[in-house]
Amino acid sequence: MKTGIPPLIIGNWKMNPQSTSLASKLGVELKKKVGGIKGVDIVIAPPAVYLDTLSRARGSRPLFMLGAQNVHHEKLGAYTGEVSLPMLMNLGVTHIILGHSERRRDGETDEMVQKKLGAAVKAGAIGVVCVGESERDSGGHYLSLVESQIRRALAGLSKAKLGQVVIAYEPVWAIGKTASEAATPRDVGEMMLYVKKVLAPLGAEKAVVLYGGSVEGANAKALMKEGGVGGFLVGHASADAKQFAALVTAVS
Ligand code: PGA
């Protein structure tokens, strides 16, 4: 990597697996299979109810970091069903995924992402802001959408906190498919340049920019090399230890 920062690979388990014992088993397998791989920073973001289980499964010398898939911007109070930053950080969470398209689809707005990001960085966590278009149009409107998602999320953030921001470009049309249907390294490379151009005037040109959307062992290397990404946000391939290990090995 040009920056000398190791690639960051975040596994987003989404709403999987079905039980604590399966989460624990997957955690132990991941520790065995990817824990020893050097030159990569790994974060696993399970459903919040499995954070404690995963924290135990990864052991006392943690070989991967813990992430959360969402957070509420308030610390405490009457917010039924929500989980706060102190609660997550108390369990060892360092990275918070924000504005994932599956949450935006269910009503999460740019304003909510902005509030959550502000709260996350204030608490000392890394905010992983997901952006991306649902479809590409020939007029390039998808570029303005990505730009506006980034600008709105980062609005009001002090320069000192920008180092705690990671951007994950995840085109919605490429999520949950197979490697052959992911965005091409060329598509991704162009978008990486565009995102950097948007970030520069905000003072965030050094922010790590990830790609997500059907990243698997088969396409990870090409996306990394030709796409110029700082790492990946991985969905389905992170909920299978063997697949995830193949992907991490390809990147390392
Ligand atoms: P996918 O999911 O790797 O299964 O496409 C990526 C994501 O939604 O973060």
C-alpha cells in the first residue's frame, strides 16, 4: 500500500448466524484460520448480541478487532431497542459500521448517520461510513449521490476527528452477489479517485476508503491491486471461515 497502512478488512456478519453456539464456533474458526495472517487489520462485526461471545472466542490475545453494525447516537436513556456507544465500547468494540444500505433501505437517513458518526468519533471509536448508489446512470448522477452522502455524514466534524473516519463504498447493486457480479476493479478504481477528490477539500484525503459488494477470495486481489482500495467491507464471505481466510490471504 502506498500509505504504509495495512489493508483493513471488516467482516459484516449481518443478521447471522442463528445461535450463540454457532457464533462462538465461527469465532473460534476465524481465530484459527485468519488470526495468524500478517499484514492485514481485521475487524469482525457480528450482531450486537454476539459481541461478548465473539470477544471470548477470540481469546486474551485478540487477533482481530471487534466491530458493531449500528449504534444509537445517545449514550443512555429512553430509546427502546437501541444500543449505545459506551455499551459497545465496554465490550471491546473499536469500529462502528454506519449507514449500511440495508439500514438506509429501512429508513436510516444521512442526518442520522451524521449524528451517529459524531457520537462515535467523540467516544474514540472509528466510524465506518457506508455510501453507494442503488444503480448507475449514464448521466453520472450516482457520483453526486455518493458525494452528497459523504459530505452530509462528515458535516460538522472537526479536523481533529477526521482520522477516525473510514469510508466504505458499497454500490447497492453489487451487494450479496458473487465475485463475478461485483463491481469491476476499473469501476472501483474510478470511484476511489472520485471519493478521494470529495474527501480532499474536507481535509480527509488520508481517510481509508474501502470497497464492499460481493468481495470473495476470487476477486479480492484484483480489486486491491487495480481498484486502489484501502481494504474491504465483506458480507457473506465473512460468515464462512474458509472463504474469509481465502479472501484475507489473497489480500495479505
Ligand atoms: P456482500 O455484502 O459481501 O455479501 O456483498 C457486503 C455488505 O453488505 O457489507
